[in-house]
Amino acid sequence: MKYNPNEIEAKWQKYWADHQTFAAENNSEKPKHYVLDMFPYPSGAGLHVGHPLGYIASDVYSRFKRHQGFNVLHPMGYDSFGLPAEQYAIQTGQRPEDTTRVNIDGGTDKEGKQIAGYRKQLDKIGFSFDWSREVRTSNPDYYKHTQWIFIQLFNSWYCKKQGKAFNIESLVQVFSEEGNILIEAVCDDNVAIFTADEWNAYSDDQKEKILLQYRMTYLAETEVNWCPGLGTVLANDEIVNGVSERGGYPVIRKKMTQWSMRISAYAERLLQGLNDIDWSESIKESQRNWIGKSVGALVKFQVSGFESHSAAPSDAASNVKPETDFIEVFTTRPDTIFGVTFMTLAPEHDLVAKITTPEQKAAVEAYIEKTAKRSERERMADVKTISGVFTGAYAEHPFTKQPIPVWIGDYVLAGYGTGAVMAVPCGDERDYAFANFFKGQNGMPEIKNIFANVDISEAAYGSKDNVEIANSDFLNGLNYKTATKAVIQELEKIGQGAGKTNYRLRDAVFSRQRYWGEPFPVYYVNGLPKMIDTQHLPIILPEVEKYLPTEDGLPPLGNAAVWAWDTKQNKVVNTDLVDHVTIFPLELNTMPGWAGSSWYWMRYMDAHNENEFASKEALAYWESVDLYIGGSEHATGHLLYSRFWNKFLKDKGFAPTEEPFKKLINQGMILGTSAFVYRIEGTNSFISKNKLGDHKVQPIHADVSMVNSSDELDIEKFKAWREDYAEAEFITDENGKYIVGREVEKMSKSKYNVVTPDDICNEYGADTLRLYEMFLGPLEQAKPWNTAGISGVFGFLKKLWRLYVDENNGLIVNNDEPTKDNLKSLHKTIKKVAEDIENFSFNTSVSQFMICVNELSAQNCHSRAILEPLAIVISSYAPHIAEELWSLLGHNTSISTVAFPVFEAKHLVESSKEYPVSFNGKMRFTIELPLDLTAAQIEEIIMKDERTLRQLDGKTPNKVIIVPGKIINLVG
């Protein structure tokens, strides 16, 4: 009976599905363990061998935990809303829900493309997912709860004093009794102060506008990354080198009214929570930097000269407009305030248009237009380019009252801090470079040096240590700490500043001008947002004829014929019926891609609950994710938003824990090994790598399926691949072979280096794929794929099979008593594998399996006492072959919950030692002796040994050196 992986794996995959082997129980008496993978976006391209790496690791761990007696929740679903499906819909006219369903379930789309289907691909690899809890974020029964969470956010505010979110009704009560004078809330910067009497006299619309400034999700005009090519707003992490990651379209900065999430309210809790979770330090540091806490002062500089645009700095103060008469600056170095040489505003700053003089208007507007084409991320990353324009306006120094020129520069971002900086070139390298770049130009004074005994002729002095302030009035002679304290006190006295803790983290834009996303449960009355009552959820995404924005620039939902809310019938009705009396327009934007992924782990806990996202009982039992595995690219996106939503839901009494993911592991990337052919420039001739010499060539990717393990190209397949290669000529090696070049790159369709898991499973089996991916190297590291190496793992599984089964005689396992060596091999493996899985060192476990099987084969071991526990130990990695062997051993139930073998240290304790016996330092033979012998007993045995007698040849050694357990050496 030969090892037939395809037959065995199909059998056991069907068994697991039929018996719901991996279905987790809520409220089991077993201890719980929740293992989660970052769920995939189901693209039409399907899985390549790089995708399952993390899934295999989590599956090994989940299976191991079941063997340890845990009730394991290991679910899987799909993050199925996304831009790729929408772009495909625009190109082909196919409904995104149709293509998404085919991408998951497999089949043929309307373009005739054969799609393998994520579910079938995942099942083929033998994952122990609890498929009964599958979620798809684009299903109405799922996004009903995403809409519900949005409504909770809308109906909440954040109290700074208590450090948590509360229902908006509690804020309304405070306003009606006290006004907002004493309230400590996270809110917009421009909130007006009002009394209780004023509040109570406001109209409902006025009150609603004020409440929008406090709500956890709110409408505001925001600087966004607008991509005209995609017709939507993009998040910073969706932009690469100034263009959209999807499609490579240009991205510009633009002001739009958008929904935003007040994540900034949770900045300190997000920061402090990092101390309580077991994540890699690199991910924690990424989040710390993104949150960007800094302590300093908020300083107000009075602006002069923008009403007449012609007044000189000395007499401009009389022309200041009171509502816009200050530039606010946050600085971590208030001690350097007397060194302010100029100020720089972000090009998008609200004051720029107001303060720019007529003489500078054309230059400023041209600069703003140019800057709008660069993304924030690009501007942040570009530390070498220096650019800016003088506005012609001046600000007034709060202490000296001297004029300070105001510039704009794209290194200052409107969304970070206040969108303005006080430039102190003597103490900051970027300000120093800016001042020197524009040295001598209109609006750029000489650099002021405020550091005693410091030379700034070559560079700025950025250190806070050992600094003595000079040329700074009341700060002269003070150090950094003392000067900082003194400045803040004086600024507070004159009403032009205060101490402040600032965060770089900004509120998250939550609107997308797309079709394929969660609809907002929002309609508009008098231009103000109203929430649809939760009992009427879900608000289902409507049908549209076109997935592009409307002709007048509205989002794709503007094309919907049935997209208005009837407040009498409480249902969506025809758009033509809008009368602004009982029928109102619905929100046209949809939620961003991260909405559905910001809470999905909780839905798995109670996936079929129709009334709530999860019951209190299910949430109390599962609590949070014990192990989360996914890519590090989500550090400042999904992983931050998820923590934010979890903390909010904890505040509102829905989530049981402060943090969603106790332990996080970021798997590395499996890289592809690309193949290159070399076309001689200006010809259609391809030259073999070995013949390149001095030829000028163009390397071109060739599909790896046309190249064998010896790097030889199938020339005829290559010619048939593309029409322009049909007549190509090939300069081969003398043996007629064309050798390709190889390079390790990201695995991608565009590089033609994709290897699918389906192909590997068909040829070698899923267990081989699982073992090989774990064997490639440490989980967290990137490693190249090499299909040639997989045959060795396949050979190992065949060797394992032969310990149990003979090709001709079937099962050959016996009941012989195991030898010491048998037990030693087994227990070394039990110990090593258990430790490796707990430490996520999966690659070294595979090495130990190979060592063990080699040893047992050499020992000719077929003992049930050894092979039965061995099948259990290996089953987490190679579950199909383990199940089959377990069944052949006479068991009628799955191996998946059998207790993991107990390691017994006694089997690794050595009772004897193989001593090297040396003569004058040269080893001549070895002898195995019991470890409990004394030196005298060892000497007696050695001196009587025939091999010793031959070596001595009748002579008596001068000295016999014996160290029990180590060495035997006869000298002289």
C-alpha cells in the first residue's frame, strides 16, 4: 500500500467537513484558546504559495492546542468589500457582489475567467478552520452590525476627565444645565463657549451643529488624498510614491466634507495599551511613532498686515481681523522662542489665502497648486527637497513685538499639530536648511543665535543637553528645562500660550466615494445628518447601473434610482420621491475598507446572532484573541483602528477587554524566484545567460512555469506565450539549452513568478506543502520559494509512511517492547516539538521530525508504543497522513483531539557513554561504558581490553588519565 496523498487528503477533508471536527463550542468546560488569522481580501487571482504561510502556522498552533485539551476557536472569513472588485466592475460591468462571490466560492465569471475560489483552495490545504462561523464583510447580515457600531459612535462623546466615551445624551444634559464652559471633552478646535440659557434657546438645528463638534464620528471639511482616476479618497497607506497603490493614478490634496472618526480621543490609551500586549517591539514602535506624543507649548503669534495687504510691519497691527488674528504653533522647544527667525504654514492652512499680499499672490497660488499633487506621505518622506514661498505677511513676536515673516512650505502639513511651525534655524536642521536655501531673499532675515558659546555657522545645534540660553531677554543664562517652564508661565500671563501635550495622530477620514463598501445608515434633514433607527438595519447597498461617479461629480451611489429614506414607512424608497418633509436623501458615500475589519474577531464569537453582533455570554467566554497572525504592513492601519474600536466598545459596555489581540506575530513574506530571459537590444534575439558576455541586453520576465529545476527554458512554450515572441531567435549554450537568469523578488502575477498551492497539492500533497512552508525558515523572516526543494519533504513523508505500512504487506506496526533508543528518539521529538510550537519555531520542529524518522528507520522500529504517539506529535503539521495512520492503527475517531504525548525526561538520561580512548592524545578506539563506574573501575576495564593491549605492545603507560563521563588517555 503506497503513500497516496491525493486520495488520503480528499478522504480526511471530507471527514472533517462531514463531522464538523473543528467546530468550537461557546461556554465549553474546557479552557478556551482563540487563534485568529488576518482574514483575506478575496481577489480573482486566488492564493499563491506565499499567502498560506501564516495560516499554516496558526493551524499548527491551533491543532497543538486541541491536543493539549483546549477548546480552540480558529475561524476564517473574508474582508470582502474593497476597491479591486469595484474597479473590475467598472471595467467589465459585472456586479461586485457577483465577482466577489465567485472569487470566494469558485466558478466562471461573466468574462469567462475560471476562478479557483478561495474556499476550495483553503480547504485543499487542510486547515482546521471552524467554517460554521465564516463571515463576509460585504454580506448584509454582517454589515448590519458595522452600521450599528457607526451609530453608537455617532451617539457618543469622549470625556477627558474620566478618559472614556459616554452617550451623547449625558452631554446634552450638561449643556442644558451648565453650558459648555466647564466641560472637559474631546471636540473640534473652534467650539464657541455658551451658557445653559443660550443652549436652551438654540434651535434643534443649532444644537445639532454644536453636537457634531463633539460626536465620536462627525462631518467636517477635511484635507484628503483625492484620486481623480479612481474617483475616491484614499488613506495614506493606499498611496505609494504619490500615486494610488491600486492602478498607479495621481493623487492630489483636496478639501472635502467627510465623515471622520475621533480616534485622536484615544491617543493616550492607544499609547499606554501597548505596554500590556505581547507584540513585536517593531510594531509597537510603529504605532508609537504614528501616535506621536510630544510635550511642549501652544504659542499664539498675532498676525499683521493681511487686511490691507500693504501695511508695513511696524503699523500693521491696527489692520488685524480679530477672528483670524493669531497663528497657533505647537512646539516642543518653547525655550527657543527668542530664536524664531520666520514662520512656516502648511500650503493648505486656512490663513494662507487671507494673509498673502497681492505681490506674492501668484507665486503662492502656483506653489499651492504644485503641492496639492503630492501626498502627505510623500511630503513627510522627502527630507531632501527644500521648497517654499514668502506670503508677504508678518506675525508679531509675543514678547519682543518684532515682525516675523510668514512663509508657506510643503514640509509643514495641515493635519499635523496646528499646520504651522515657528522656525528656529539655530536649533533645528530643517529650519536651518530652509533659511540658508532662501538666504538673502525677500522675507528671509538673518538667523538668530540664542545659544551661548555655540557656533552655528555650519549647522544647527539641536541638542537640549548642556545648553545655555542667550539673547533671550528673561531666559538668558537658563538651561532647557528651566527656560521651558519660565516661557510657558509668561505666555500664560499674557494670554498667548500654554503648556500642552500634543499627538501626531489625527482623526481618521471615514468616507469613501466608492460603491462597493458599507452604506452609511444616515439620511439628511436640512443638510444635517440623522441616524436611521437601529431596528431598521441593515440599510442594504442599492443597485446602480454605473459604478463611476455621476456626471456632476457625486459618488457612485448618486446613480441609484432607489436611495432615499421614508421616515413614515421606515424604508428605502425611490430617489425621485424626496420631498424633504417625510422622505429625505440618504448618504452617498460608503465606509472605508477598514470598517468591517475593525471588529470582525468579535463576530466570530457568535456569528449567527441576528439580534446583536455577539451575545454578552459569548463575549465573556472568548474575551479576546489569544494569538493573532498577520502581516506587519497593517501596523498603522487595521491594527490601530481595531484597537480604537475595541476600546470604544469597551467604554460602552459591549467589549469585555481593553485590547483585542493579546499576542501578535507578523509572518514574513515568501518571495518568488523570478526567471529572466535576455533580449539583445534592438533585436528579437534572446541570448542564454551563460553567453551574455559584453552584449547589451534587456532582461525580461519569463513565466516560471516554462522553466525547469535546472533553469532551462522551454523555448517552444516561450514562443507560444506571446505573439511578438513567435519568431524570436535563441542563442543557446553548446548543448542547445537556453539558461535563464534567476532573481528573488516579491511573488506577483506581474513578475510571472507565482506558484499556486493547488499545483503543489496536486503533485505532492497538502501535507508536503504545509511541512515545506514551515521548514523554509523562521516564521517572521522573508524567505525565497524554491519548488526544487519540496521533493525532499515529500520523500520524508514517504519514509514516515514506511515506518507504519509496507507496500506489499500493509500495516507492519507490532506490539514489540520499544528499545531505549526507540524511546529516546520519540521523547526527544515530543520535547522539541512542544517547545518549538510554544515558541513559534516551526522550522526546527520539521528538522526534528526528519531526524526522528531517520533514527527510527535505522533502528528498524515498528513498535506501536512509539509510532502511535509519533502520529499524534506530527499531526499538527501533517494532519492528513497522521489521520490515515491513526485510522490504520485501529482508531475510529479523529486524531485531532487526542491528548499530546507526555514527555518523560528519564528516556533522555544517558546510562552509558561512548568514551574515546586515546594514546598520547591520539584517539585510537571507542568503548561504551556505564556512567556510574569510578575512575578505578574504568581503568581496570581499559587495561584488560584487547585493543589496549595491542596498542601498548607489552609496555606499561607512565600515566593513565581518566575523567569519568569525559575522557580516557594513556600517556607514555
